[in-house]
Amino acid sequence: MTLLTQGFLKQLTELPGAPGDEGPVRDFLARTIRPLVDDLWVDHIGNLFALRRGTDLEPRRVAVLAHMDEVALFVTEIDDQGFLKVAASGGVNPRTLLGKVVQVGPEHLPGIILVPPDHFNRDPEVYRKVPEIDALVVDIGATDKENARARVKVGHRILFQTPFRLMGVDTTLHADAPLPIQGRISGKAFDDRLGCATLVALLEQAPYPFDLLAVFTTQEEVGLRGALVAGIKAQADAAFVLEGTVCDDLPGPPGEKRFPTTRLGNGPTLTQRDRSWIVHPPLLRHLLRTAQKHNIPYQFKHPNVGGTDASGFARYQGVPVAIVSTPCRYIHGPVSVADLSDFHNGIRLLSAAFADLPSLLAGETSPAALRDF
Ligand SMILES: [Zn+2]
């Protein structure tokens, strides 16, 4: 029996988890991992911690992070006709929003992001432009302002309503069946529920020689806030950040030559540096050697794209940190696509790397070992 069933990933990705409002995701994860860990607690910013003790006599402590929140919108105003004006919570791509189905507020009211009628404005200059987010409204079917205000308040979160789907050869979804090894999946919040699912799978394979401190963080999408708070107290000897990351291996204009950030199906992604952090060279070397030794495919993420909880968690303690991600097409929009072999190979890579991590922590993460990888 494995926890990594199709039903598990469906539930995990379909749950709403706006930044600062991660409760449903946290409750589900806490219920799922409670039997696997020795201790479980939540801090004031909502981070969920779980400790699984290691087998060494004097075990090191390794933190493994994944963020529970997803990009979202929130209500800023209700107009006289009962339409909701909105703002973004995190880096939402406005080009993906028009006409999308959303869920509004704690009652998950169905809503539609406005679709500009095409008879309305034929001026090509205006028509071809993507509206800014503050020009969009959400229709919840209200008849007027009072009718909308009876159900929605300013500040309520708005999340995408996207079903989880298997794509590829066998698309039948049996809730209790293990996730297929190959094929592709689509759904919302893959950034970073695929990281959360990876962390659950790693807890399921514990114990390791070190104490594993799982940290499911909050508010990553609005500035790595949960990870910053967690990193101050965690006292970890090393940390791994698990992410769903940008995958832009898409058809472009004819003749355009680009180097994609990552490619779907080329393996889990290792980061050397992104916009906010430079990965600890000995930890990156360890991941590389592990992948080569066990014949696990991997790819490097194109440098200087994006940022992760690594820079939040490590900022004040300087803990050695590495980042492993699953490439996801169309992240920060209503629906993403990921490759299951990338996802499974990420779990294989991390679990193999964890097995002989203590010897590395005993020597190679010393400041003297900080030469370029
Ligand atoms: Zn993320």
C-alpha cells in the first residue's frame, strides 16, 4: 500500500490554499502524515512541522520544505451590479485568466472571471491587449450589490476551480490505484502540491539516518514568509526545498531560438542558482553524484529564473540548502501539466541522496568544502 494514489493527488491539488489561508491543505496533510511521524505541530504563521526521528545514535537534523499555498486572487470591492473587483495574491499571469471558473470565499461559491464580449470593442489596439488584473471582475451570479454582499466580503479569497486529470494512455482515474509511473497529469496548484506530495512520499519511506523535519510552509507565493519564520528556529544542519517549477518548453514563433528553463519529461530539476539564492555546492554535488550512481535522469534549471523558499529558510541561519523541483507547464495560472516520470524520479533521487547524507554532513558541508561544484 502506498499513500501516493491517484485519489491522494486529486484531493491534494483540488483543495483551496490561498496564501495565508492554507488551512484545508494543512488539515489534509496533517491527517495524512500523522501515523508516519513522531511529532507534529503548527506555528503562528501556519507552517506545519512534522518530525520523523532518525536511526543514527546522534542524528543530524535535515529540514525538507514544500509550500502549501498557491497563487490566488482576492476580492477588493463589490460594484453596484454585484460584480467582484479583484487583486492578485502572488504572481498570477493575467493572460491565463479570462473566462476561467473560480471558487469564491469560504463557501466556495462558483464564479467566472469576466469575458469581454467580442462585439463590445473592435478597436484592435484595445482588443488585442490583455487586461490588467485590476480591470477584471468576477461574476458570482449576483443580481445586485446587496445580493453579492450577502454572500461575499471584501478580502475573501478566489481560487481556480480545476479538476485533477490523468493525461496520456490510460486516463481512467481510480482513486485507490497507485499513481502511474509514466504519463502526464493536469490540474491546479501543482506549484507546490507536487512538492508536498513528494515530501509525503519521503516521509512514507522513512526512517533515514538523520532526523527529518518536514516543513509544509505558508505564504511562499507572497514573499517566502512562512519559510523565513521556520528558518529562524529550525536549527537544521541542512535543508532541501521541493518545488513545482517553471517549464516553458513550448512552441514559439517560427525560427525563434530559446533555451527553455526546463523540459517536461527530462527528469527532476536541480537548481544551481535562481534569482534569490545560490545552492550549497556540496549538497548539489551530492545530488548529482547520487543521480549518476543510480542512473536517475535529472536536468538543470536554467539559471536566474524564479525564487523559492530556499532563500527564506536559509536567510538568517545560513543553513546549507538544495532545491529539487518537478517541471510544471503553465504554473501560476488555472491549470498546469506535469510528467509523472519527473515526479517519481524526484522522489527516487531524494530518497537515494538521503541514505548517505550523514557522511556528507560530517565533512563536506564544512566551509572549507565550499568550492564551486
Ligand atoms: Zn512554488
